[in-house]
Amino acid sequence: MATTVLSPGLSVRTFPPLPDNFDITKATDTEKQTYGIPQFPQGKGFEERWQQLSKGIRFVEPKFAPRDRKRKSLPKFTGHGPQTSSIWSGAVVYPKAGDKIFDINATWHLPKATPPNHALNNVWYSASSWIGIDGDEISGDVLQAGCDADVRVSNGQTQRQFNPWWEWYPANSFWITNMTASAGDEFNCWIQSVSLLTGSPANSGLIFLTNATAGIGLFFFATAPSGTLLQGNTAEWIIEALEINTSNPELAPYTTVDFTNCATVSVKDDVIYPNSGATINMLNGSNQVISKGSIIGPREVQVSYV
């Protein structure tokens, strides 16, 4: 196990890569400890989920670098109906009263971003896709992971880059530098905080991320930034407009994203699907919808550029 301090009060724990064809359902306790496999609660299907997501995947020990973008604030959701935001679009779910969400997962294909009509030379525009737990302004934090799809025009040439990343806001965010990504790649992401489930201080979380198309995967454990605990009051599937080179978030036009296999699990063992939640539409400065969230099935969230 290696512990890396990424910024004051924020650290990650990583482990040696899992051997090829590693079957955690048959692994000994010693093997699980060596490779950092969580002690999942019995009878909830978490080991089976891990094994399914690991098929055909070569695991690597993640490497990180500071991500040069950071939001200034979180959205403030109002009630449990359709929501609007200047930076997010997609869907949000809530636990029942007295309950908390500790687990979220989804599968999606990375979008292709194109420059907006007003694109400035050598300015990056982005459509960032991710899933996360928390995120409402009330909670004050969000534990999230996904991938940026960036595009810019440089002297008449269109350039693109794709960078997987993770963040536990309000701390800084970090790129995952040794996972390749391209438009159309199938990503699987699973975020879980067992400490929230067990009633311990919810200051740690598992992030499990695979690029199934490239056949590469990784996982690590994040420790919350100082003074931050996971609240479990919301969970989201999101396309985000990022603040990069300009003073305002800039959304790149992007191909439609379908988040599938979407589900969350609560402390009281309630499985919550998107169709019990609410959509989020992104508005521009003129209050026009520029990115639309739709719930098109019990476990599917579609996010489209307008």
C-alpha cells in the first residue's frame, strides 16, 4: 500500500495492480489485503459487481497530476423536482428521509466535443462527464470521478484531449495520468464509501474506474479533505461546463451521452434509480437551456447538447 498526499489534508491510498484474471470472489483475506480489495459487506453483491466490471481489464496503479480547473461553488438544488444549473446537466437522486446514499455506479461512452461558434484561438472548451455522491450546496462537498472531453482551435486546427480525473470538492481535483481515453470509449465508474455505511466518520471513499474499450482499469481510496465528511444527501450523473481559460464556465458542444446501468445504494439498503429522481438542465447567462438532462428509463440518464 502507498499513501500519497496530494494537497494539504487530502490523500489517496493505492495498491499493486491486480494480477490478470484475478477473481476476488475466490481470493483469500491475505490476497485481498495485499491488493487493497475492500472488505465489502456480505450478501450485497458488491464482490460480484467488482468481478463483472473487471472482466477483460488490465489494472494499473493510478498516477495523479493537478487538474488546472476548479469550480467556484456547487449548485443549489430546490426541492426534489426538475433542477437548473449554470454548470451541470443530467440527473440527481435523493435518499428517503433519515437515509443516506453511500454507493453510485454507471456506464457511459465518452462524448466528442466540438468548438463553439465563438471559439477563441488556443482556448480550451470542455464537456466533462462524471458521476458523484453529494453535490448540493447544502452538503458542501462532492466526491466524483469521470473524464474531460476538451477541444480547442489553434491556428485553424482543431485539437482534442481526453483526461480522466477525480475530485473531492472543496479540495483541488486531479487528473489520472496513466489511463488513456478517446471519444466513444466505454467508461465504468463506481464510487462507494463503506465508512458511511458502517456509521464511521465518512471521510474515505473508493473510486473504481475502467476504460472497457481500452481494457484498462484502476482503483484507489481517497481520504476527504480536512474538515469534510461525505453527507450522502444526493448523487448525480452529470455533464459539466468547466472554467478553464476564461472567467466563466465554457461548455463545448458535445455528442449525446447516455449513462446506463445507473443506480445508487443507501445505508438502509434502498436501491435508488434515476427514474425516482429529477433532471438537471444547464442554463446560459440568458437563462436558455444549452444542455438537457432526460431520464429515459429506470436506469438510464441521457444528456444532450441543445
